[in-house]
Amino acid sequence: MLLTLFGTCRLNNILNHNNLNNDINYTHTTKEVIQFIRFLKGELIIPKPYNRFCFRTGICNNTYIDYNNNFNKLFINSDIFIIEICSSKKYTHNKFYLHHLCVDKRFSGSNKNTPIEILNNFIIEKQSDEEIENDILEIQKMLYPKKIIIVSHYNVKKMVNI
């Protein structure tokens, strides 16, 4: 049984995963997962410079990640997808979902190669619960008939008016 992990290093100890998360990207939001699936299926071409800044490995290695058939084969041959939702904050520029490392000021070492145009003009938005739920339903449709497991590692405290 072969697994594809959409998530972070917290998932690396799972047996039989195909390493796409380490080779290309640790996704954080449902929007990034959708974009990544479309990329792996060959449905979305991510042009330069975004094919560096949408993917964690591209940012960390200061290299571009181009689509290739090996990525597609690993994705297609997966039996199960484990999707970790790490954040409800999405970072966008020119309609591409960026990996937070390229713009997050807390990680200045990671964004030193990000073009000033992106650093000065990216948009950060918080996803609503409804948006996340709709994205999960879309992801389920995109991956059907494969099995998916969804996990989270963040805790959200909500204020309730009584």
C-alpha cells in the first residue's frame, strides 16, 4: 500500500509513503493541497517564479520545481492520501497559493530570495470554517475513488457568546 502525504514533517514516520511531501512540498492549507493535487495531475502549470515559492523544497533549496512524470506516477500509484491541515491562513500572489516560508517575516532566512514584488504585494487571508469544509469536499472529489485521511495539528479557540 503506497501513501501520499500532504502535510509536514510530523507525518514522515508513516510507513510506505512516497516522499512527495519531502521532494516537493509540505502543504499547510486546503488551498495549497488543491493546488498541489492539480500540479501533480498535470492540470496546473506553475510558472517561474511561483514554482519555487509555492513549494517548500523550492524555497529551502533555492530551486524551481517543475512538473515531471515521476511525480505524477507516484501520485497516481497512491492508494491512500493523508492530508494534514496545518493552518487556516492562505498566502496568495497572482492567484497562486504560496508556501508561507517565502513571505512570513518570522522566517526571514527563508524569504531572502523572494522577489520584492511578491514580498510587497502578497495577500494573507484567514479561511473560514465553511471554506475549509468546502475545500475538503473538493479534495475528496479530486482524489476519488482513493481513500483519504484528514488530520490537523492546530487548536483553535473560539469565543462563544452565551
